[in-house]
Amino acid sequence: MNKLWLKISFRFLILLFFVLLAIGFFIADIMKNTYMDMTRNQLFQDANIVTEFINTNEIKRNSPSLQDKVQSFYAENQPRITIIDMNGKVLADSENKPENMENHANRPEFKGVIKNHKNSAESIRYSKTLGYNMMYVATPIKENNHVIGVIRVAFTLQNIDQAINKLWLSLGLAMGVTLILSSIIGIRLAKGITRPIEDIIQVARRLTEKDYSSRVRAKTNGELEQLANAINKLAKSLQRQMEEIRENQQMLTGVLANMVSGVMLINPAGRIMLVNPAMERIIGTNAEQLTGKLHIEAGKNFGLSQLIDRSLKENIPLHEEVHMYFPNERVLDAHLAPYVGVNGEIKGIITVLHDITEIRRLEKMRSEFVANVSHELKTPVTSLKGFAETLLDGAMNDPELTKSFLTIIHDESERLHRLISDILHLSKIEQHQLPFHPEPLNVIEVIYETVDTIQEQINKKQLHIHLPENKAIFIEAERDRLQQIILNLVANAVTYTPEKGSIEINIVEKEEEIDLIVKDTGIGISKQDLPRIFERFYRIDKARSRNSGGTGLGLAIVKHLVESHYGSIKVESVEGKGTQFTITLPKKQ
């Protein structure tokens, strides 16, 4: 019985049943007492009437006429009349002959009058002969205030018992009908009262199940209406708060997911509670495997674990640079700070790791660049200064020596000019200061034009050059940049390819891009040099490169020019056998 209306209806019906039962008993008792009082009064009246008509002398003499008088009073359905002397002997009886009747001295009503000296006495008892209850009343027969006998009047209670039984039947039927009608009315009232309560309970249950859109729809009034309004306001408030929490959680999740820096939350026990994708990449393990582990197990970095333990122990923020060697070598800028709960207790440590490997690499490259620039500038400047001082010291008087020195000074100044021009040009490309104006170009035509500019150097070394088939392959590119890319690659191939070697230029056309391939049979590049060939001033063979007039910036310029066309460049080389550069350029910009 879980329904509230069933509980209310059941208890109401039980209460109503007992109330109706009590009312039935009360009415039946009143009716029974009323019938009994009426019968008793009637019997006493009959006894008094008979007393008035009986002669006391007849009682004293036990006259036969006494029996006749008593019988004259009796009729069918009338009270039974019995006259008894002081010793309990029956003198006359309206139904039986006195001589056939036993002594009545032990009868309760007789004792009440004779022994207890009462003016009246009564008794109700079951008659085995008749099979039903009888009421007996007795009054004294007096002469000169002396009791000389007792007159007893008796009447059957069968009619009263039948009347009471009928009354009980009527009351039972009335109670049953009342109970049925009351049940129907009570159930309807209980449902009407409990329906909004059950609706409120259902809404409250759905709220506990995080369904904050549920509302109490039942129409109520009074206190239930106030309760329903309070529940609806609570649900609305909870819905608004949960929406704000979800929005904040989504924002926090979005921020954490898109942060470049790694974030890790560690509880006071030293176990990882949360990591973002950047931290997964730094550590090299996904979040499912990291969550719940000790930080020393997950991070596999002693220096970082020491910082975390120190921050947990001392509850202070820390900022240091740490090195990580797994899964890749990295330089990390670590920020650690405790986060505090509502009550001021330490809830754990927030660790933020910034990957500054590239920054440190660029700082190193900048330092090397400055050193290389200084070195590259120092060589021609030293030459210029030395030859100029030699001329000033008297060598200018020798025309042939002067001409030779001036030629060297001119060549070194040209080299210095090229170096400065390349540095400025590379700087402008990197900073996107040069405007980019792509136009439809026939790549084959640009290749032929560019190769013509260095054909003399190719012929001088007796190199065999293989050019692609002269056909139309168009892409969107800037002519000057494309020519510079081809020129630098072919010039490098000419420089590092021995005499009578070969250079091959090919074009592989694809659906949306082309591959420009420059392959030579030169000295090749060692594996340790391959990752660094696109760095500024990096030379594989420093003596040969410098003697050829190179500045060491050619491949760095090529790389940036290719990237300005949204392309890519890769190199394959076998030392002693040759090198192949593959440039991939999109057809459309």
C-alpha cells in the first residue's frame, strides 16, 4: 500500500467502521433498554391491578376461588400471573395448576421481596421450557402493612429479542450502505487531496534524478498551492543553477582542452585527478591511464615529482624550469600552486607545464646566428682591412700588386654585399614584409629560363643536366620567388656535384599540386647534417661553399619561399651518391 490516497482511504474507512459500530451498539442498547423499561412498567402496572382485585383472606385460606380469579385475568399473549405465599408455595397461577408447580422460595424475584424487604423485585432468566428469556417482576401483598404473600407477573422477552435482532439487521444494512457510500466519497476526496501531493512527490523525485525541467502542474489551493509554488520555484532555481554550472563546466573544459600548456590536478595523496590533452601530449600517456596514478609513476620525471612533493608539503607556489626526457626531450616551464577548498583546507596541487623547448631552441639558434653573422662578416671585413692596410703601407706603388689587391677587395666587398642582401632578404621573408602577388605561371618555362642563367657554370664543370619535357604545367605562384627557389637548388647542385656529374630536374603533376624534384650526383649529405641544412649559415663543406661565393643562407631562403607558397620541402640524400630535393607546391593559392 504505497499510494497515499489508499492509505488515507483505508484509515478513514476503518475509523468510519468503528464509529458506525459504536453508534449501532449505542442505538441498539438504547432501544433494548427502552423496550425493557416499557415491559417492566407494564408488568408492575399489571401486578398492582391484580393486587387490587385479590382478597387477602383468600390468600390466607388458600381459597380455590383464587385460582379462578387469577385465570380470569389471563388471556393469550398476556402476562403470566402467579400468587405465592410467604413460604414460596404457589397458591394460584394463570397458566398451570398450583399443585403441579414446585416451591418458588428460591426464585430471585421472590427473595428480593420477602428476604430483602423490597417493594418490588425483578429477574430476567432463560426459560428452558419455553426456549427464550422471560422477565419476572414481583410485588408484596400486604395486609395492615404486613406482607402475607407475593404476586409475580412474568412476560416473555421473545418479541423484544426479535425486535432487537431486526434492529441490528437494519442497523447493519444502514451501516453497510453508509460504509460503501462513504468509501466511494472518501476515495474520491482522498484522490482529490492526494493527487497534487503525489504530483509534488513525483516532481521532487525527478529533481533528485537531475530532471530539473519538471514542474507541478496540478491545480491546488491553500497550503498545497503554496507548497506546489515553492517546489516549482525550487525546480526553476535548480535548473538555472545547473545550466550555469554546465556552461561553466563546458567553458572550463573548452579552455583546458584548447590550452597549449599542460594542466594536471593532483590530490593531497599525490594521485592525479585530472589532466588536459596538452598534458597527455607532454607526458605521452592518455588521461584514462593517468587518472588515479601517483604523479611519480605517471610523469616519470624526478625533478617534476620533487617540485610536486615540495609544493604539497609546504603548501606554497613554485616556479622552476625542468627537463623531461620521456617520451621526447623537452624543456618545461613548471608552475605549481596549491588550490584551497571552501573551508580553507588544501585540496591538492595544480601543475601547469609550458613547453618552452622551441623557445630555447630559437634562443640557441639566435645565439648561433649572431655568432655566424659575426664570423661571416668578420672574414670579408678582415680581408678588406688587411689589403687596404697593405696598400697604404706602400704596396700601391706596384701596379700589378695594386690591381690584384683591388680585385680581391672588390670580390670581398661583393661577397659582403651579397651576405647583407641575403640576410635582409631572409628577414623580410620571415616577417612577411615582401608583398606576395601570385599569378598563373608555366613551371616548365620558369625552369628553362632559370637554368639558362647558370648554363655557363654548368658547361664549365661539364655537367649533364636533364630538364623536364617542355610542356605547359600551370600553377599560381610569384615568378621571382619561384625563380629564386629553382636557382638556389640548381646552384647548390652545380656547386656540390663533381665535374662530369649529372643534375636532373623533374615535375610530377598531381590533381591539386605539383612536385618539383631537383636531383644530383654530388657529394651528398650525411645523416647528422640532414636535419640542419635549412638553418642559417649552416654549411656542409664550409671551404667549398665559401670559395664558391655562397653565403650559407640559400636553403634557409628556399625553405621560407616555399612556405610562403603554402608548400613543403623535403630532402633525401646518400653521402657520396647524391641528393634529391622535393618541393611540393599547390596549384591554387
